[in-house]
Amino acid sequence: EVQLVESGGGLVQPGGSLRLSCVASGFSFSVYWMSWVRQAPGKGLEWVANINQDGSEEYYMDSVKGRFTISRDSGKNSVYLEMTNLRAEDTAVYYCARDERVVFLGFDYWGQGTLVTVSS
Amino acid sequence: DIQMTQSPSTLSASVGDRVRITCRASQPIDTWVAWYQQKPGKAPKLLIYDAYTLESGAPSRFSGSGSGTEFTLTISSLQPDDFATYFCQEYNNYSRTFGQGTKVEI
């Protein structure tokens, strides 16, 4: 059974940092791109970033470029999102999702999400 | 960057209705569109990819159509379990931008 389990969310002050983790199981992690998606309270979905199989390619939404860094560790079947200089507008539930293998066929598996709250 | 404009934002319907949700891309994206269903407090669920391919396990009352810049998700006969929010998503190159969502309510 494919599972994605996020952790690391919490309350952080504006300007602070946080590192999210997502542990994958039930599939061959090393052959898939992985993505982070977020959803502010009562709002829509926002794709945040993705990373390729060996970590050599990363892509970000404009508003997080230079502040967020996506990375992965295939030995631990994990993908991470390092978030710095956090702003109130980064408050959201953050999901990790399985991205493409050879071609993109939709985010077919998602984690349960972890809540990040940026507030003083 | 490609923008996805979804309409309507809210849709009122009844069980048995045929429902259509539209997404417009800011530039042509072939058939690189997926559709998701999300219920409150839950992660989204993939329904359609490549504009019209039904994801395994998704009910056959869901269908997708379109190419280029105009895309449609159709629910042929709305069921009680279908009251939810629906999102389109483009995947041209390596971005994965979502539309704003359509809430289907009674």
C-alpha cells in the first residue's frame, strides 16, 4: 500500500524557519518525482515545489523562490521542504504528493498534510 | 507562467443533475490537464489526467474533455457523494498549477 506521511508542521513566528518531512512507503521512491502542495485555510490548492528522481532538478512557485528548498534522501525514502523567512501568507496545510515517473499522470497519491501556522 | 481560470466558483445542483465545470488555460497546453475532487479535511483525490483519461477507481460518471486552452469536467448524473470541491491542474513543463476550485453544493 502506497503511503505518504508528512511531519514537521507547527507554529512559527514571521521570519522564522521550519523543515517539513515526508516519508514514502509502498512504492519505488527513487523512480518518482515528488511535489509539495499547500492549501491555506478555506482556500484552494497551490503547487509549491517539485524535485526529480536524483535531486538534480528543482522547480518552485514564484512566491517561495529563494525562501523554500526542496530536497530528498532516497536512502530514507523521504522528501523535505526547508522553509525560511516565513510569512503569514505561508500559513497552510502542506501536502506531499507523488509526481511523475516517466510522464506526469496526475498526483495519484497524497499524504494527510501537516499544518504550518505563521503568526506572532 | 500558465494561469488556470476555473468557473464557476460555486455551483448549486441536485442529485441526478448533469454538471459541467470549465477550466481555461492562459496559453495552449495540449491535453496536459488533470482534475481532482476534494472533501473537507481530506487530501484531494485524482479523477482525470491527460484531460480525458479516467483514473483507476474513479466512477465512470466523471468524464473530461478539451484540449488547447479550454477544458471541461462533466459529472453525468450527480450523486450524493459528489458534493465536494473540484480543482483542475495544468502540467505543462514542470509546473503543476491549479485552478481556483469549484464547490459543488446542494
